[in-house]
Amino acid sequence: MTERFRDLELRLAAARPGHEPELVEEAARILANETTYRVQMFRDAGAFADAAMLVYRAALPGSGFQFGLGPRLDVRAHRATALTWQRGDACAMPYRAATPALALLRAAVSETTRLRESSALAACPTCHGLGWYFTAENRKQMCRHGRGVV
């Protein structure tokens, strides 16, 4: 599943305007486990940012986001930015793509992957997500997360 998320994030980062319809639908299917009528309605109307917001809210209901669009610099095209955060975060995490919708979908995919990986690490019976533990000899040992810790 993590590979699907990483593949989708890379495709979102590299996508150009005009590829939003299929990417919005795929992100809705992967993140929200459904392609709702509202996502289809927004997508069909060309309201890709609204569809991306709906997908983001379904995937990460406890997170906030903000859109931004940088100035045009010489020959470089505009790059849209989506900033994401959760309560208690010290800073917002920026994600860039060709359009605001693609940037927000990229943020949703990446943050969902990060949350799933941290949940999996927290379930480690040896280190409980810290990444290290103390041995019986009172030495600090790096955890290998359930892969035959000696």
C-alpha cells in the first residue's frame, strides 16, 4: 500500500495542468476509499481544488491546510503550494505541484503515508515507536522493528 501512495505522490508532483481529472479520482479512491458523488460532481465541473479539499478532509480530518501561489519568476512557471499542519505542530509542511489541487492531493497522500508509517512503528513491541531501547546490559540499542531483534 505504501508503494501505491509513493507512486501517486510522485505522479502528483510531476503532473501538469490538465491531468487533474484522473488524479483527483485516483486520490479519492485510494485515500477516502470511495469515489463519492460530490468528488465526481466537482471533478466534472472542473472544480479540482474543491474536489481535492473534499479528498483531503476525508483522508485527514484532523489536519489543516492553506493554498498559495508563488510569483512568476522569469521563464519558470507558477508552482502552487499547499501548506498542511496538525494541532500542536511547530511548523506547516509545504507541498508543491503545478496546480493548487495537485499540491493538496500530494500533501494528502504524503501525510497519510507518514501517519500510517508512524502508527506501524508505534505498534512495535520492542521500542514502541522510539526507534531504540535499552538492553538487559543497560546499553542503548537501535530497534529493527520486529525483524529478529537480538
